[in-house]
Amino acid sequence: MKKRQFLKVFSVATVGAMALSSGVWSCAGADSKHKLKNWAWIHPLETADPAHSADEWKKLLNNLKKWGIDSALLLTQNTKIIGEVLPIAKEAALELHAWIIALNWPDKTTMKEHPSWYVVNGKGESCIEKPAYVDDYNWLCPSNPEVIEFMKKRVQELCVIDGLAGVHLDYIRYPDVVLAPEHKAKYTIPQDDLVHPMADYCYCEVCRSQFKKLSGMDPLTIPDQATNQAWLNFRYDSVTHLVGELYDVAHKGGKVLSAAVFPTPYLSKFRVRQDWIKWKLDSVMTMIYHRYEGQPVEWIETATREGVEALAGKIPYYSGLHLAQLTPKELGVATKLSLKAGASGIVVFPGNKMDEAYWRSMKEGLI
């Protein structure tokens, strides 16, 4: 499955410093607390002939290792693909993590059997009937205890796989409150940066009840929904709590937990209610997709520095770089800027599109 054409925000691979084969890290620009490491987000093979899929996977993973990638984040809809790819990754000496779509869950059976699990906007509309932006923007509510248990079971199923290094969370957030400039222009929606009820989540019965117990207020009727700090904090904390629960499950199962997040602490909170500075994670991977923000390549350094400084060395920070937004030469520049700003490496998306030209330029950025 490919990332949805909308937002293509999949996140982030750590590009390790170039003493790859020797395992020596000597990049002065990166955070000295964390060893430099390279990552790639990879999709399942699109045109693989089942009879030759093992050969295709072997070619891809061996190339990624040759091109300096240490760990692969494999988009995982079920455990079958892990069983297919994991032995090949081991042979290539490439660490493998299961990359899962967390809360964006457009599953018809779940929507039919558990409609109360899904988020409701500020107009009182469920995302099942009135999804924002695109038809498959059907999102689970992170505050709902049943959703939390459902997510924990998904992670537990992956934790029993011997040899799998970790679980990687994507779409671990609310639907976009405000879109990035490039995405905003594609939709017939308000073009300002204000919070509008149709895209403001979640006002389901669970959220309303929980928030009322905490504050005495019903979020559906408060006059300052867009700016009320207690209501904002409730959403931030709901996602933070869910991540913490999944972290505990992953660690109990002997796996590490990482997450793909929006590019800066401010934009993450403003756009999708991710307060990832507070999350319990083993590493974080920011999707610094500069063209979506209408920014030049140089902005990657600014965004990286903001995240690295906010984390203050707590966990490794990896800059996620979108190959479709970078020429091979620009990937080298982006890599150098990321490390200069303190990243512990980069993540390339999608790793399936990595090639020799990108690798040669990336290698220059690691020097």
C-alpha cells in the first residue's frame, strides 16, 4: 500500500554518518549523545511478481545497506509481509521495524461495528459520514479507552515477532486542523490559518465527558474552542497518553518504539495536536517536507534545530527527507544541514526510490 496521495507525509529516515561500515561516528554537527544512524521508509513492492518477490526484496535491501541505510521502516498492513521481508533484511544486515498507520483507520468493518471509536468535528459531525478533505480521512479517537486497547493489541501482535527491531507509528495524531500551504490550495476550504469547526477534532461523547470531568466545561459549547488552553491541552495529552501506553507495550515485548511526526514542535501542535516533545519514545522522525510548507531547502536546518533544541538530547532526532522534493544534489545539502543542526541522522522517503545518484550526494553531506 502506498501512502495516501493526500499529504504523503510519511516520515523520515536517519541518514547515518559515513563511517558506516566501520560503525564509527565522527560528525561534529550531530548530537554527541546519540550515535549517527540512517533510516528509510519503504513501501511493499508494487509490481513484484510473487515468483520473484524475494529476489526483488533482496536487491532493494542490499542496495539500501550499500547506500548507508542502517534501518528500514517497512509499511505493514499485516504480519505476512514481515515474515517475507525479515529474513532478507537479516541477511542484508539491515535492521527492520514495522511501520504502521495508527489512527487514520478507514476500515469499513470497524466503522460499522464501532462507530463511537471515530472522531467528531466541532460541528458535531462524525468523520465516518463527513470526513475532512478526502474520503478515507476516517480517524480513531485517541481518548477512547476501547481505541487505546485496540492500538495496544496491534502493537502486541508485532512484538511477538522474533527479530523485528521495533514498531514505528505514523498518523499518530488528529486529522489536520490547518493544512500546509501546498495542500491547502488543493481544496475548497478556507485559505486562512484559523481553526474552523469542520476540521477541528474531537468532540465525541467520550472526549466531551472526559473534558467536562476535568474542567467542568463542555467543549462543544465553550465560546473559545480554538484558543482555550485547557481544551488544547486535553487533545495534546490524549495523544501523548496513547503513545505512552504503546511505548510500555513495545518495551514489554522487547521492541523499541519510534514515531513519524510533523516538522517542528509548533507546527505539530498547531496542525495535528502532536506535542511530541513530551512523548515516551526511543526516537522521533520529523517529516521535514519543505515544499509542502512553501520553504526552500535551507528551512530544513531551521526546522531540525527547533526540534533538536526542544528535545534537549532526551532521545535521538532524525530529519525526514522527501526524495520527491529533493534533487540528488539537494539531498546532500539537506543531509548536511540536518546534521549541522544536531540531527542524529536522516530518514529518506521513500527508500524504494533511493539510487546511486542520491547516495553519492548524501555521502557528501555526511562528511
